[in-house]
Amino acid sequence: MNRAPPDRKEAAKRAALNALKRARRQADRTGVELSDWEGEFLASVTERVKTYGRAFADPEKGGPGAPFSVLQAVKLKEIAAKAKGEPRELKRKPFRRKAAKDQE
């Protein structure tokens, strides 16, 4: 009953492919229209994960065992939220002038 330890890269690859499939399925179920760019993004990232086990080549863009770069993970979360119909929040606030106290 000695089993080999699980391969972490294969597990990360499976999890990444499942996340991509989940996002596309959710969009199809809810009837949300993904833009051409979003559909192409999901297709190209899926293909790269299937081929290479990860979707980016530059080690500075993500963790050593991560299948997505940081920005790809953010974009995937945004697509998944859009597919669920969640409202998009603007996280960044524009710069504002400080109120001058001595203007009187």
C-alpha cells in the first residue's frame, strides 16, 4: 500500500484547467456574453497549461509552482465574477486635490 506522493505540478495543472473550465461553463449557463478578448484569453491560457503545465514563461511573473502569472490569475477572477453576474467594483480611486485650509 505504498503510494507515490502526489505530483504537485500535475495537481496545479488540473486545478488550473478546472478553474478555466468552470469560468467558461458559468458564463455559458448564465448567458453572459464574454468579449472576444476574454474568450481568446481563456482558450490560449488553457492551451498553454495543457502543453507546458503553466501559462507563463517568465519566473518573475508568478510563483515557481503556480500555473498562472499574477495578472493572469487576476484576469481569470474578473472573468469568473463577470460570469457569475457579480457587480464590478472599481478598486482604484482617482487622485484628488487636498483641500487647502488656508484659502480664506
